[in-house]
Amino acid sequence: MNIFEQKFTVDLSDITPNFGMKPTAVLKYYQETLARYCAKHNVAGYNVYQMGLKWVLGQTVVGFGDIIPIWNEEIISKVYISNVKKLRIYFNF
């Protein structure tokens, strides 16, 4: 399995008043990691647009563990392809 990972530091704009990371921030880091993975393999939105194509993220499932990252903590975001079908790729995060 080809795992692609990126490190990020939890930003001040990504935390709640209790200093824990917002659920929307998790999606932001997922989206950024997936975009960088796609850019690395020349299938990012701007790459496929130049070919007259578009890709759409059709479904996202995100789970939260028991430990919520806090402000200024380093996190690692990982994505990998879990399944490939004709015109459809499934990524896990």
C-alpha cells in the first residue's frame, strides 16, 4: 500500500476556545494532504482541467479518536488508495 503523509502544526485558527482542534480543521488537513498527493501524481484539479476533465470528491468519511490535537501540536495526515475502479479511486485517511 502506497501511503502518502504530510506533517502539519495545528494553527491558531484551527482550534476551539478549549484549544482543541475543530472538526472542520481535520477536513482541511485531509483536503490539503489529498491535494498534495494528487499534485505529486499529476492528477490534481488543475492537471485534469488542462485535459478537459474534472474530478469530484463524492464522499468523505472521517473518524475522530479519543485524543483531540491541541494548538501548536504537530499532526501527521496520511492518505492512501484503498480501491481503484474504472473512473473511481477510493482514498482512506
